[in-house]
Amino acid sequence: MSEESRAARVLADVLRFVPPPGPDNGQFRVSDGWVDGDTICIVYQGWWHEGTLGLRRQIEPGPSIVQLVGYILTEELGEPPGSYVEDVSPDARGITWWGGNDPEWRDYGQYG
């Protein structure tokens, strides 16, 4: 499987399993997502940031798709990006971009 198709599978699963906006997740919502080579881009909003955030994340060949999706949902989209977006200016569309790819991998089971 090419890295691009692997990235497309990861993005599709992330978008399928992201919870709907609600009081339990601070009205978290994804507004857009796409693949750029072996990188996924997800545009979203959450309670911890007043504006729109963008996660730009390379999809590595090592971890399973289940691990990647669980990690992205739980640790990257499910948590405030904190210092990753401090002093970062939004792009022309108003999206503040940050990168994922934490080197510490754990088993996240069936999507968190």
C-alpha cells in the first residue's frame, strides 16, 4: 500500500470516528479534511481555542492504522494543542496550523 493511500485510509477513519459536537467534548467539530501526499490535514474547532485550528500530520509506515487513528483522535485532536499554537499566526483563511507526530506510540486499541 502506498503512503498516500495509507494516509487516505487514516483520514477516512478519523473522520468516521470523530465524535459529534456536544457538551462532553466542548462542541469539538471538524470542518474539513484532506490528504496531501503522505500527510493528512484536518481543520477543526474546539473549546480550548477561539479560532480555527489545523492539524497537519505525516502518516508514518510503522504503526497500524488502528493505532494511528486512535492516537490522532485521542492525543492530537482530543487534547488542546497548547504551546504548539502559541505565537503562531493564522493563515489567510484564519486557520492556525500545528503538527502532530508524537514519537511515543502506545496501543490505542479500537480508536481510543
